[in-house]
Amino acid sequence: MNEEFQKLFGAMMEQGAEMARLFNPALESFNPQAFEKLFPTMSKDMMEMWFGKTFNREGLDARTRLLVTIAALTVLGAQADAQLRLTIRHALAAGSTQREIAEVIFQMSMFGGVPAMTKALEIARSVFEETSGDNT
């Protein structure tokens, strides 16, 4: 990044923070990473309701539904970091392998672009490291 772009980027970030403060003063100190720590995973009942049989009794199983969600969040790019981390953790818990998750993310490069895929793979790698290599 050159100096001119850094100044522009800094101004954009300041304007965004000011807009958030004006809309809702509580957002001034909002930290998405702290929110993620509050809810690292959903309860089993919540998982079943959203990704299991409640909404689609005869359709996709939770594992497949979570892989599809990873695909969608990958295409969204950098705006879905916390959601992607959460969904990857849930997909691992539902029986997906690290390889399957990486393949889904790789496939999305055609739809979300290589930068979105790269960012999602970095997030996946960090989740895999957190889970100590479970479900390789």
C-alpha cells in the first residue's frame, strides 16, 4: 500500500467509525472478534434447528448444509470472518473433514474470486489449528 492509499483507507475507516457512532453510540466500541469469543459454537439444539431436521426434515443433513453455508460465506469474502469461523467449527463437529472444507472453499474461487478463497482458506487454517487437527 502506498502512502496516499493508506491515508485514503484511514479516512474511510474513520468515517465508517463515525457513522457507526452516530447510528448507535454502543457500536463505537463493538469488536466482532470479542463477540465470536462469546459464542464459539452453537448448542446442539440450535445446530439441529438451523442445520438439521427442523427446517428441512427430508432434505440435506447438517454436515452438507454446513458445507453449503461455508461456500456462501466464502463468496461473501472479508465481511463474514466471524460467521465463517463459527461455521467451520460446526462443520468439523458435524463430521466434515478438513479436506472437504478446503475443497468447498477452493471451489468458490470461481464465484467469489481468488482473494475471497485465499481469505477463507486462511480462516479455515486458523480454525484447524485451534481444533488441533481433528477431522483431517
